[in-house]
Amino acid sequence: MSKVTRLRTIRIAERPNLIWVEIETDEGLTGLGESFRGAQAVEAVLHEQVAPWLIGKDSRRIEQVSRQLMTPYLGFHSASAEVRAASAVDIALWDLAGQRHGIPVHEAMGGAVRTEVRAYNTCAGYAYNTSGGRRATSGQEEAAGPYDDQVAFMKDAGKLAESLLSEGYTAMKIWPLDIYAEASGGHLITLEDLKAGIEPFRKIRRAVGDGIEVMAELHSIWSSHAAIRICRALEDVGVFWAEDPIAKMDDARALADLRRQTRTPICGSETLGGAVPFRDLLAADALDMVMIDLAWCGGLTEGRKIAALAEVYAKPLAPHDCTGPVTLMAGLHLALHAPTAIFQEVVRATLATWYRDLVTDLPVLRNGMVQAPTAPGLGTKLQEAVRSRPDAVIRESAAP
């Protein structure tokens, strides 16, 4: 029957936002899932709400489980703790499905439409997003290593672009405007600050011309007026997209109004959970590109539905990763499977360092392209050493 017998959560103090879920079945298989942010809240949902219902259920009925977990009494249609918990479980169930049949997840979902997908490097540092909110830098900090790309883009974005091109990357994402939001709470950006925030993009163009695509991350911290001013300024530097330009990315009317007032393509949003907000944004003609985070939107099952919406609206898709290695692997499988996927986000700083300490396998990049995994399931597992760490918190729910 492939019955669920145990649900285990693992988190570590060093990466307090991350939580992993392992689901065991009576076949002797273990599926791996992951979510990010508010790990303790997600852990509580998993053991107090999800596990009592899930244990004993048939792990093959992924759609049934998704439907149950994605329609809680509260917390749906957002990246709530309930939806983050559902996302982790769903990813683990797809991992089980691939393992059960000896095929990669992208094949289990119906097959890949491509054997590789283009990577773009999010120019974060080694500890970015680790414990609290996103960390903005002024460029005056000392780099923690050769891939401390967030410090690098504030210091010399042109040199950073040259470094990325030398490693085969042909696209990059930066957020030099973030530091100017705090003064007004994101409601105003002065002309002086706007020009300073646009300068890193100009440095990239001066250094490498049109040889690299550049995305502008706006991190949902601006009001409509400021976002419009920023997006208009970005038109002159030819950014590939402006991501999450306004504070509430489920505000279809405000986002559509912004999109009408700029030629800069609008991308959104990793912050949304469930297919309905994406349906509303696409119906309002508010997006040019669709971005999803599988650890926040409902996992691969809901992610595939959002990808289908992107396809019927003829919009490109780009799975998000600036969080954890299991989400990255899941996003890659969807990017290989979804017809309109054009990118998989990666962070070279984490790929080169602490992601390797957590999981057995990571995506393979070749000439700026992420290669299709060939191992069954997601193609990765937690390193055994993670469980024996002194800062590990492990909790289990099992059948009586």
C-alpha cells in the first residue's frame, strides 16, 4: 500500500530558518522534503496537525494529500506555516514516488521537456537569509570569501559580472536599491538615491555590455509610486525583469497599474502560496514572468498547477532558490518538466559551501546550464552527519 508510517522533522541551530521533513513508508522508503522561514512554526504544524492525519495514509495519493493539506481552515492562499508544512510534505511524497519507480521526479511528473535549463546566479553571500530577514549591504563590508557576491555587487558590479561570465553564468540578479528603502519605509526614493541605486547596473553594462542578463530584485519593500519610479529608471539599463516590485505581491490591481506604466518586465512572486493568487495576477495582466518557490507555494503538486497557468497565459516560469538545497533540487525538476520554464535560480556561494555540508548531491552546472538529475526521486538525501550534529533538533511522529 505504500503506507506512511513515520514523519520526522530535522532542523539545526546554525540554519534556523531551514526545516527538513522525512516521510517513511512501510515499503522501507524515505522521502525528503524541505521548507524555510519560521521553522519552529512549521514543525508544530507538521507534528500537531499534519502527522495525525497523514500517518497511515497511502503515500502514492499525492494529489489527495495535497488537496487536504492545501485547504486548511486557516492559512490557505498564502505562504503560511500551514502551506509551508504542506509544501515540505508534498516534496517528500514526490521524492518517494520517484524512488518507488526508480525514476527522477521530472520523469515521474510526466517527463522532461528539456535536458538542461539555464541558471542565473542570485548574487547573495554565504550567510544571506540565514537567520532573519534579507540583509542589505552598503558595499563597505569586507567580503567573507571569493563568492560573497552581495558585497561584490555593491563594490564593483562590473567586476562581479566578469567573474560570473568567466564561470559560464550568463544571467545574474542584484538588489542595490534595497538600502534606500529604510529612510521612508519604502514609500519614497529620492532622485539622488535612485541614481546611486541604478549605478551598479550601469557598471555591469560598461564592463560586459550586453553579454549578461541582469535581473533587479526589489524584495517587496516599495510602495507603488516608488516602484514605478524605480522601474522606469531600470528601462535604460535593459534589465531582464524587476522582481517583486511592490510590498503586497497579491495586489493584482496595483501590480497591473505599475506594469502599464513601465517597459520593465515584471516578475512575481516567490512570496505567494497556492495557485489562486497567480491566477488572479495573470488574469489582471499584472505579470510578465512567473516565479514560484516550491517550499512556499504548496510543493511540486501546486507548483505544477501554477506552471500550467503560466503556460496557458504564455508566460515564462522561473523556480526560486535562495533558501535550501532540497528546494533547489525540487525546483530544478519542475524547471525541466514545465514547458515555459526558462531559468533555475542558484546561489554560487551556497552551492560552493554549506549546501554541500547538508545534502549528498547538488545540481550539476555545465557552461551556465543546470543538468537534469538522473537518480531516482529528487536525487539527493540529507547527509548522515546532519542528524548527529549537537545543534540538531529531531522530532518524530509515528504510528502507535
